Amino acid sequence: MKRILSVLLAVVLCLTLCLSIAASESVVVKMTIGQNVGYINGEAHTLDAAPIIRNDRTMLPVRFVAEAFGAAVAWDGSTATATLTRSDVEIMITIGAEFAVVDGEAVKLDSPAFIENDRTYMPVRFVAESLGATVEWDGTTSTATLTYAKEEFVPFPDDYTVTYPNGFDYVGTDLSQYVTLGAYKGLTAAEALPAEITDADVAARIEEVVAENPMRVEITDRAADMYDSVVIDYVGTVDGVAFDGGSDEGAETVLGMGMYVEGFEEGIIGMNVGETKKVEVTFPDDYYTELAGKKAEFTITLRSIYEETPAEYNDEFVKALGYESVAEFEASVKAELNAERDEEIHSLKATAAFNAAYAHATITKLPEGLVEDYMNQQIEATKELATVYGMTYETLIVYGNGITVAEYETAVRTLATETVKQELVIMAIAKAEGLIATTECDAMIAELCTLSGCDNIAELSIATGVSEASLYNSMLYVATRVKVESFLAENITITQQ
């Protein structure tokens, strides 16, 4: 139970993170004023716009350089803002603004960005240095040479000291020092809204329900065969000793589907109902626990064999599901589909509204140490998970997604940074609109206590190893975010895309 929320998040990270990493350790870009050809490590590329000099400053078409250094470029026409994002940095530059925002902090520009011939130009030195590159200028040839060399990776420290052991107090902190809200009410957005529910949709859902509830015919006159559905009890041992996860009663499986270690299901073929049999197997050498490469013996009892045949859709079928008639069942299905559609629309509106509010907000800096605190939570949770599976931290990361520790921890920092930024915007709106969800938070904590078998937050704190204050602040944010997103969804107009 300890750090359950962090562990779950770490699992998601391990299994789903997909990173964009520059293949080269060093990237050299050369661009000459007035020329529509640029060079990346000596290879020529045609530019859609040539570099120019404006107000004694070299201005460059930003997309070519950003992408050469592994950064993605996104353009928000509603705010005239270009956002350059790489795993280790985020740069936001608004056309005509005197300040840019780099990783949440405002930085003064020596020359504002501008648009000319539908191309966005930015000061070369600011962009290059913000992306970690150096700039050399050759006045005789009017050529700028930008060199980006990846810094040596420094692992996150094992002895990290948490800055906010009780979580960050968004409610008691003046958030204006970190974020300035823009427009977040009365906005409009275009989304592809789900279509109205039709009779065909109802029929398709009914087909799914029928397929998921086949008729089961028990077989008693023959032995188990490949692709039979069976119910079994089993006990697994290694060297005569039962091992964790190796036993079960009333387990259902389909023979030949490969749900168990090789040899297990094959050993059931030919057994009769009521028969008990010992089956020897060998776990694969690359099995993810300490059982790898070991021989085991399973004592298997076959309780039943049955075949599944398609069910017939009629009153008898729906009565088994708790309905009086086909008509009542179909009305229920249509109501369920409409409720799902309403929920999907609400989710689309909430997401669009928050994205718009987030885009209009200006984050000038981040609470010192908070990003690192979040990184520490997730990295420590990943290490705990590795211990549970009998792996090293490095092995779990590679096994989960085939990435390195450097790539993983870089991605964790990016995610932690984005999380802090979103929290700042959410809580700033909540405070501005009086939406701090204290009542909802108390209800969530009570429910979590019930699910965890705890009587109160003090017991929950002991069970999870997280302080009461940290638990409360975390739950308060979750409850408040739900409330804020509902508020934003009610205050945005969505048009069909």
C-alpha cells in the first residue's frame, strides 16, 4: 500500500513513455544571412526562409534550428505564441513580446520575435542558448554557427532531501508570484463532438453484450482437449516448496491460449473431470522473477470442462441479465449510450477549456524544489516496484520500455515540470473562483480510507508511509481539479469541428 499513487504512476511511466532523443551527440548548424540553404553537420538543407538581420540582431527561421536540436515547435494562433519543446526544456515566445518564458521563468529578449512572409523569426542567440547551444558569428561571411553538445547525464541523487515533505500548500501560498491568469471564461473551441446515438448504435452494443455472454455447455463424456474452456485448481512447488502466485482455486482458462508457462496447459489435455495430475514445467530463462530457469511441479485438479456457444437474443437472455423484456433492455442500452456520449462531451469540453486557459496563462517561475520533489516520488516508486519484481531499477526501466535511465529520468523531469505548471493554473483559477474543494476532498479521503481498510487519515498515513498533510494536500488538489474542470466546461462554447 505504501506510496500507492506514486507506484501506479511509475508503472505507467515505465510502460508508456516514448521519447524523442537526438541520435547525434553533437549537432552543428550553419546558416548564412540571405541564403536559403542551411547545414546540419555538413549536410545541406533547403530553408523555407533565409536568416535576416533586424535592428542589428541576427534573426532566424525558428523551426529549422529548433528541429535540428531535437525540439518540436507548436504554434498557437490565438495568442501568437510559438512553443519549443524538448525533453529537457520548454521555450514560449509570443510575437512582439519583450519577454519569453523558459521552463516557467520569464527571460528578457534583446529583440522581439516577429512574423514576415508567414514565417516566424526569433533572435538566433536567445534560441540557441536556450536550447543549450553555443553561437559563433563570422562577420566576414555573415554566417552563424550553432553547436549543440548534449550534456553528460547526471543521475537523480539517491540521497535527495525533499523540499516539501508535507506537499506544496497551494491554498496558503500567494500564487501570483508564479502564474498570471489570462482568459479562462467565455472562450470558444472547435471539437469533433460525438454523433447522436442511433438505432444502429444500440444494435451494435447489443451484439457486443450477446457475444460477451455465450451459453456454456458442460462436457462430461470426454477428456479435455485443445481450446476447451476449463475450471481448475492447482498448486505449484519448486523443490517441494509452494511459491507465491503459484496456486489458485476455481481458475478458468482456455487450453492453448498460452496464459500459463509452457507445458502447463498442455498437461491438462487428456484429463477427465475430477482427475488430479502432476505436471512438470520449466520457467523460461528470461522470466521476470526469481523463478527464471527453474523447474516446477504443478498438482492440477480438473473441476469441469465446458464449451461456449453463441447465445440467442430473446426475453430469456435479457432476464438472465436482470431485465423483464427485450424492450426494457434496449431502452436501458440506449440510455447507457446517451450517458456515455454526455460524459464524452463533458470530457472534451473540460479538456478544451483547460487547454485554452493554460495557453492564456503566463507562468513566470516554478516553486523551487517542487519539480524535484515530484521526480523523487516517481523515481523512488519505480525503485520500489523494481524490488517487488526482483529487478534492479535499471533493468525495470529497460524491460518496461527499452529506454535508458538517462532517457527515463529526463522524461520524468519533463512530466514533473508539466505537472507543476498545470497545478499552478488549476489552483490559481480555483482560488480566483472560490472553487477549493474541501468538502469533496474530505469525501475522497473517507472513500480511500474505506477501500484501504483504514478508519481515518492517520491510519492511512501509516499504511502508505505518506504524511497526513501530504495526503490531504494531494487529495485536495485532485478534488479541486475535478471541480475546476467542470467549471471551465460550463464556461466554454464548443462548436462542431
